[in-house]
Amino acid sequence: MALGLALALGLIGWFSLQRQPVSSKPIALFTSLPLLWSGQTDLGSEVRRDQPPHWAKAALARQGQVVPLDTLTLAAGPRSLAGITRLVIAQPRVLSPAENVALDDWVRGGGQVLLLADPAYTEESPYPLGDPRRPQAAAMLSPILTRWGLELQFDAAQPLELLVREVMGVSVPTVLAGTFATRGQANCRLWADGLAVTCAIGKGRVVGLADAAVLERDDPAGERARAFGLLLDSAFLAH
């Protein structure tokens, strides 16, 4: 009886821990993808309580309080990089010159980044071309990548198909993925033939994935959620 009670209490404690953020520190999100909102065109769908949230919202929340960023700046403020140590950049819009400088300074000062940069994002969007709410079709991050000694490349001849690839021990679904190339610098390591890269930049660290299909909303088996959670762990928990 006592053993059974102890096991039950242990399980309750374990499940409770699974629902709690793994860190008391906030985690910032900078993205053009509808991860924190529905991504629908009508206002009603944005406020309906029966509209299911994107699964990535919960995955991020398990890492800590999620702070959405509209811009990358080091200026003091509730939605700036000031006071942030962990940042997820997922298929972002084009960065301004000032944002490139601020991001580089922030990383070199000790910031940690999980970067998902897709050269050909394929998930459908209800928003027409040119609408600012539409996800960025191709990550254009050459200035900041060049600062870090990286280049994002893309093979346009590859077939349009879902491929699950092993990246740092994680099975990651990809579609029309790109590859990272380095200048051979010792502070960076390529994984899965360049699908991913890890770099020590100053006092900080960048974990990059040249695809963002892992963040597509459709995930009935939870495979994308598991992969994204493990990528978050790889980027942040061990550091």
C-alpha cells in the first residue's frame, strides 16, 4: 500500500514537472510564422475559443515565459533583447542593418539562438502574396550569416517531398531544405551534410537549421512537436 502510494505520488510529481517551464528565464520569439496566433484571415477566428492554438506555443512555453519580439533591438523595453538570454528566430522577415548589428552584438555578448531559416518555405498561407501577415517565403539573412562566417545555400532541383532526417540525434521532418556552408572556421560544426550548424560566436552560441517545415501546424502524430522540443533542448538546456 505504502509503495503504491509512493509510486502514485511520484507519477503525479513527474507529470507536474512536465507541465512546468524548464527555466524561469524568458525565451524570446522572432518569427513571421503564425505560432502564437491562428494565422487565419478573419478576426473572428483569432478570438474564437474553439480555435486550437499552434502546438509550438506549448513547446515554447515549456522552455519558459514566451516573449514575442516585433523587432531586434538592445534598447531597454519589455519586448527587446535587453534582459533576454535565449532567442528563437524562425523564418524571420528581412532584418534591418541596425537589427543585424544588434543581433550580432547580443550573441557575442552571450546570447543563445535557435535559428530556423528556410530557403523555400512550403506551408500554405491564407494571406496573399505581399500581405505582411504572410510568412516569409524565403529566409534572407545573408548579412548576419556572413558576420558569423555562414552561407545559406539551396538546391532548386531537389524533389518536393517530405523527408525525415537525423540532425544531432533528432529526427526532423524537412521539405525543400537548404544547407549551411562555413568558411572552415573551427568555431562552427556542420551536421547532416549542412542541414544544421552549431557555432560558438563570441560568448554566445547559434544552433541553425536550414529548414522550417518542422514548424508546420499539421502534426497529428506529434512528430513535429517532439522534434522541435528536442531542438529547443539542444539549443538551450545544455548551456
